[in-house]
Amino acid sequence: MVEEHYSRVHSILFRPAKATSVDFKENVVDWIVRCRIQDEGIPMFRTGFAKRPFKDKSGYYVQGICWLGANLVNSQWFKNVPEEDFKHMQENHDDYIYILKKYGKGSALEEALKAEVTVV
């Protein structure tokens, strides 16, 4: 009976995540540009929770959050984050600028870097 109860509780509390992750290098620049230009937000990246990094056997993950925007751009999980980039995001506060300068190109990059931050 106890085992049955435990199994039932476990099946309720521990379910597969509904969020899907996308490849970091292929998608992060586009997401940052949409957050800065379309949403007029500030891209931020969470690297962990409760002092534990978002990491599994396959590698590092980060959660991109478009902060202070108009809520047009949803939060996004990114997978396959290079360890160097993950460590930089853990230790510094220039997440999106660092990423844009490293992986971005073209006029959208310049627009995103120059976009103002408006707080009302």
C-alpha cells in the first residue's frame, strides 16, 4: 500500500518538462535580437537554480528570459551551450552583449547593441 501511494505521488509530482530546448549556437542570436528590438526587453540568462547548474550528461543548458519587455518574446531554453559561454554567463553580468559580440553579425547586431532600455 505504501509503495502504491509513493508511485502515485511520484507520477503526479515528477513529469517530463513541457518546455522544449533549442540549440544555443543556432538560435540564441535571433532570440536576443527579437527580445531587444521587437520586445524592447533585456535578455537575461539563468544558468542554474539553488546553486546547481542547469547541466546533464549531454551538456549545459540556459534559460533565456526577456526581462522588462512587452511580453511578445517568450522565455526560451537553450541546449548545447558551450562550457566557456556557460561559465561566462555564470560569472559575469553582460550575458547578451557577450553573446552578440561573439556570435552575431550584421545590422541587427548593431541595432540590438544600441537599443535603449526604457523603464516606465
